[in-house]
Amino acid sequence: KKPEMEQDTLYISAARVLLLGFGSDELLAGYGRHRTSFKVHGLSGLKNELHKDFQRLWKRNLGRDDRLISDHSREARWPFLDEQFISFVKQLPLRYICDLTQPLGIGDK
């Protein structure tokens, strides 16, 4: 039997605004393909993969996610897509963002 805290429970939030993490993986090397690119092509390969992810970020799930959330009478906020945050992250040396020489879950976001 599951402990009481782990049982499935319906919870309805009164919150109307949701903070979402969209963009964090693309900016902070959070996908497995980033680690693979780094292993195969080194630092330049990782930089290229992060650049490609950032370029297609707007075309992928953003519109779909916004429609889905709106259908439930909620508003989405994407703090990782804030222009100032993006500018800050993009000016950081890559070694401050990730260290993919470390094991999974340690050197990545």
C-alpha cells in the first residue's frame, strides 16, 4: 500500500497564473542530446547544439502549451524566457552553465 502522501489525490488550485520552466533545458544544457553533442564534438559541438535549440525554441511547444493552459482558464509565465535572463545566460561562459564531464545529474542543470 502507498503511504498516504503518495496516494493519488485530486487537487484544484485557485491560482490563475502558472510559472513554467519552458526554456530552461534549451538554455542550460538540460537535454541528453547536449551531453551527447559534447561527448562527440566537444565544446564547439555543445555550443552549436545550444544555439540550434535556442533558435527553434519559439517554434516548438510554446504555442501549444499556451493554448492548453488557456483552455483551463489559466495564464502562463515563462521566467526562463525573460529577455534579461536570456541575455544574462548567453553572456556567461559555458563552464558556469554546465560541466558535462561530470556524471548525469551533477554537471547538467
